[in-house]
Amino acid sequence: MTMLQDVELSMLDLVAVREGGTVAGAIEVALRTARHVASLGFTRYWLAEHHNMPGIASSATAVLIGHIAAGTQRIRVGSGGIMLPNHAPLVVAEAFGTLAALHPDRIDLGLGRAPGTDPATMRALRRDRVETEDDFPRDVAELQRLLGPVQPGQRLIAMPGADSQVPIWLLGSSLFSAQLAAERGLPYAFASHFAPRMLMPALALYRSRFQPSATLQRPHAIVGVPLVAAPTDAEAEFLASSTQQRVLGIVRGERGRLPPPVEGFMASLGPTERAAVRDFLALAVVGGPETVRQGLSDIAQATGADELMLVCDTFDPDLRLRSLSIAAEQWRLGTP
């Protein structure tokens, strides 16, 4: 059984651009949020790589990581994740080696194997590079070499990057990265904030096949959790309609900026679209303090997670901070 007092809280930020807002405003909200969760005792603050999406401002992920790390003092800052098929491993090693030199022992490198965008944008990112998701294990191994100690006769050296030992995490929403993380003895994060269906099989596979390594002696798993907290269940459900509208846009292929909340949004949908939104957000914790405490506790117990990584987007940035404060307070109250 999971000891809840050992389960940490962290945060993943998509750096949402709100309707009527700007990219600069979204980045300012991200920095405010990072400082806030650091004050609440969160372990890490990650940023996600997405491209060609008008509502998400985190495409230059390493740049934002540097900005957030410079604006905070102790919280770990990293990628959730860098979409490795879009980048040459040497470029990633040099960028994160530089970040690690600027912010020692505070940088995480989470890696995903999907492009994080549409096919046309993927081609624009890669130009003439021929790279597929099947190349992911090889690229991870190359990054491990580039970030590790320089070996005799090694000709390709990341500078900065060599011997920086930036922690590598594997991210995924299927069994592939779970198995690879287990084989390599790496920590693993499951993207259950948008694809919860394979969560339990992936965690079971990761733990059952885990091989201890110089990096990690026992499995360490993060579980993504969409969160909206408020003083009452009713208010939280209202605020959550911003995220629900964004998810519906993803389902319809209509990606836009984060919209303001609307009353009765889910009830206005037809059965098929309502089911699609609920499936996407199946692990979401939405409610007042007691609901949030019970929801987070249930997820931690059911998954055995070492960390819960919250994804919290409300239209009003101040209510986002309030939501995270409620979650942190209820988590402390719910753990022995």
C-alpha cells in the first residue's frame, strides 16, 4: 500500500494563452504559478513541448525552462517533455547541459517519442531529418552518453552537457516508454492528464520489468492529474468548463485559446462528444476541498504513484493559484 506521506506533488504547465490574452501574459502567469507552487512545497515544475497551437505558448521549451528556473530558487524545473523525434540528441544535450550549468541540481529532462504537433509542422521542424518514433530508444541512449562522463576515445562531446548528469525521465501514454524506462532503469511519467486509459497496465509493466541502474535503484513513477479546485464542488465544476471546452476543441480538431468558463457546458453536448471529453479527463479531480482530498488520495492509492503531477488551467489566473493552494492544503490534511 502506498504511504501517502511519501507521495509528492508536482505540476505540469502547458502555458495556456487565454482568450483576449497574449503570449507574454501567458508566460508571466507561468512564472507566477511556478513561484506559487514552489512556496507550497511542490517538488518540480515541468513545461510541455507543443507546436503550431494558438493556445499554447511552450513551443520553445528549453527557453521557458531557463526563464522559470531563473525566476525561482529551489523547485526543480524541467520538460514534460521534449519531443525527441523533433530534435537531434546533441542539440538537446547542449541545451540542457547549459541549463544545468546555470541552475545546478534543478533541471529535469523529460523525453517523449511523439511529435507533439501535426504532420505538416513536424516536417517543418525536422526539414530533411528522417526520424521516426522507432528511433526513440537509440536517441535516448545517445542522450545518456552525451550527458554522462566522457569516455576514452569519445569524439562527439556535448559542451556544455558532458558529465552534467541531467536526470532523464521517459514520458508516455502507452506501454512502449514504460517498457523502455524499465529496461534502462529510468524514472517514468505517464500522461494520464489526457490519455488515462492505459495508465494501470503501463505502471504494472514498468514496475514488473524494472532493472536497477546507476541512475535509479527502484521504480519511480509520476501520474498526471487534471485538477480544478474551488471552495465548492459547484464552482469547481463551472471553472472546469474552460478545460472541457479546450478538450472538445481537440476532439473536433479545432485548437484555440483557453476560453472563459460557461454554465452547463457538459450538459449542452451530445452523448458522443460528452463521452469523448469525459474519457480524455477520466482522471480529473474537480471539486471543493473534501472532494479534492478524497480524489487525490484515491488516485495515489490506486496507482501507487511516487508523485502526482497536477495540470491546472482555469481562465482566471488568480483562481488557478487558489486551486493549487486548495489542493496542497488538502493533500497535507489527507496524509498522516
